[in-house]
Amino acid sequence: MADKEQPVTLRTRKFIRNALLGRKQMVVDVLHPNRANVPKDELRQKLAELYKANKDQVSCFGFRTQYGGGKSTGFALIYDSHEVLKKFEPHYRLVRYGIATKIEKASRQQRKQRKNRAKTVRGTAKTKSATKDKKK
């Protein structure tokens, strides 16, 4: 793929140092002519090099490609340490970066059905009806 060799330019705007959350936050403009898009993993790597940080401390999200292509704009956070990132970053983004594992749970519809079935019984039978649902 010749697509990977195409040059990518990063420009940061609205740079803010957020001391309370232990991070630098900025809007990132990515110029990528002759290229459809740039993977977030590659952007994290380039931002880490640019700001002398580790790739595990960088979080990128919210990228939108402009109409006509060639330019994308999104948001980036560069945390002071890996521990601060784990403390303040939302869980779903930690799962995206492979730092945390996804919590497996029943589908929304199944949870609602279980709740409504439990409403038809009284007292300790509620827990029994929940276990019956799981056995089915």
C-alpha cells in the first residue's frame, strides 16, 4: 500500500495546559492529501513524538474529515503519566487503546426483560426468577 507512505502534517490549535487533570489538551488539524484518512493509532504515535511523551499517555478522539477530504479535525489529550490517564480517561476509551478490558453484560433488551419478569413475583422469589432466566 502506497497510502501509508503519503506525508501527514499535524497542526495543533487551542492548546491548554490543564493542571487539575494533569494533561495538555488541544485541537488537532491533520492534513492528509491523497489519503482517505489517518488511523488514530498513527496520530497517537506522531503526537507522542511531537510532545516528547509516551504513546500510552496520548488520547485522540472526535475526528471528522472535512468535505472534499484532505483535512481532518479532532481533539487530543496528552496526560502527564499513565496512571493519570487511567484515572481520568473514560473507560470506553481505555478499552479502545487496549489498556482496560470490556465489561461483558447481557444486552439491554435482555436486562429489561429480566427486570419486568422480576416485577411479577414477590420477596425472595425475585432472585429465584432471575436464576431461572439464566438457566434458559
